[in-house]
Amino acid sequence: MDPVDKTGSSKSLHVNFDSNWSTNYAVTAAGMIIAAALNFGFNALESSVVAVGAFVNIEILSMVYTLGNMYYCFIVYPTFFTPSPLLRSTSVVSLLNGLFGGVLFGCLWNTCLAKHKKGVSYIVSGVGAILATLAAAYNIYLVLML
């Protein structure tokens, strides 16, 4: 049976990120696999479509994913170092770290949580997501205007 804290919630599921962090490696790996599949799928579909409408739809889906990445990097992740994080489930956070951070940033974010140091990797990833979103928007512009 899992230990229960003063609020009655299970310590293995809900964590105060300031005191202890336990990465769920299987869920992080699942997030990384999903991220790789999405990125591979977007790239494969973009290179194989002929219809302009299909290409634009794929670019829009890619933009939605990178907008989610930006939201996670700039809004959600920094709250893990405050007294009231937006998410408290270590499994959900591990999944999102893998999904939006991939192999590099996902591992860095889990390490930062374990060491209780925010670092700057979330900003670097967020800026990368901004650039990816701008590139996708420019691709849409080029396809529709030319």
C-alpha cells in the first residue's frame, strides 16, 4: 500500500516537486515514442502529399503540437518549482516531459525536477517550438501564395 500524506493523497501519485521527485521511466519512454511517431508521421506525410489542402492540414497539425510544446514549456513546466504546480501526478509529468521534450529535453527536465533546479532547458525548447511554428506558418504561406 502506498504511503499517504496529510492531505490523504498517495505519495507515489502526487508529489510536492520541491521535496521529492521520482521519474516514471516507462511513461517518459512512452511519451518519447509518441513524440517520435508524431514527428516522423508529420515529416513522412509532408513529403508524400501532392494536394495543397492535405499539406496545409498536416502543417496545421504540426503547429498545434508545437503550440502545445510552447504552452508546456512556458506555462506548465515553470510551475513545478512553485508551491502550487499545475500538475501533481508524476506519471502525467513524466509523460509530458517525454512527449514535449523528446529524448534530450525530456531527460533534462526529469533531471532538473530530481535536482530541484529549474535550469534554462525549458526556455530553449520553447524557443525551438516558436521557431518550428513560424517555419510551419511560412510553409503554409509559401504553398498558398505561390
